[in-house]
Amino acid sequence: MPSYNSLLIPEHYFHVFNRAVGDEKIFRTEENYDFFLRKFHAHIPPVATLYCYNLLPNHFHLFLKINPLKEIESLFLTRKGKKMATYDNKVISEFIMEQFSNFFNSYTKSYNKVYNRKGKLFMDHLKRNEVCGDAYYSKIIHYIHANAVQHGYCRYIKDWPFSSYNQLIQVNPDSYPAEEIFNWFGGKTGFILFHQQPIKRRNKH
């Protein structure tokens, strides 16, 4: 069984996901989706590299690779004004989680101001599951891109505008991380064909 409380370890890959509290929506307009991504890029790149994502009205999925330890240590020194005492995966993971907390808090404050609401927007527990091996990489990328289809928001993966699928197939295939992603599927053509397999639909939630 996968653990949804995995420690975020440098240079390891993770599926990270969360949802809104109760019946709330994280995204109400197209601008909300764009703003979420801008906030992500303002907070997370110093600790993790984004490989793919999918944003849906009440939840989101991210596939990330945690940055090398030296980059995490450098950010820790900048933010905390001191060095990490020891190489401790728990300390590292907690520091990375702080960056996600800052990201979500920043988005929530702006969201609450726009929609005249109060209180938390995201579930307290950010779920994260380590992803290991090329086959699992391919599986989780397809799962993330197919999520909007599974929940009935669109018919085909390419039709959902708030995922990384269309961005990936439009970029230079030699760019990072597109090249690495395509290699897991045997190339860009394999990536596209893999995403054309039948998708089982379920109810929106």
C-alpha cells in the first residue's frame, strides 16, 4: 500500500496532491488556475522541480522531483540564518513542507480576499507518495493527466486546459524536463500514444 505521508527526500520523485475543505472549490475562474500556478512558481522551484500537474475545481495533482540537497541546504541557510545541523531526512522534509505551507497560505489569503471568505481553503494534510521506477513514472503521469477525464470534466485529456499535457507536447522535446518525461514513454510519440488509452470515468467530486 502506498504511504501518503512520505518524507520528501532530495532527488526523489513524488506524487503530491490535496483538495479543498468540505464542498469548497480551489478554483472558480480561469484566473484562479493561473494565479495558483504563479504562486507555485514563486514558492516551490527552490525545493522541487515540477514534471507534470493537473488542476481541477476542488483538488489538484503534482508530480515533482525534490531538488538536490545542496540547494535545499542553501535555501535553509537563507531562510533560517543558520546551517542544517545534520543530514536528517525528517528535518529536510519538514523544511520542504514549510515551503508548500507558505505557498498554500499565500494563495488562500488572496483567494479569501477576492471572494470575501474566511478560514482555510485546503485540507490540513498534504498527501505525498514517493514514485519509483520508469513504469511507475509513466503510470502516475498518465493518471495525473487523465484525472479531469476520470471525473467527467472533459472527454479527452487534450481537452482540459488546466494540466501540463498540452504544454509538454508543444515544447521542444529536448528541453528539461520534457526530454526526461518523453524518455519514460520511449519518446514523444510514445508519450502521446500512452495518453490515448481508454480511461475509466467516475463521478465528479
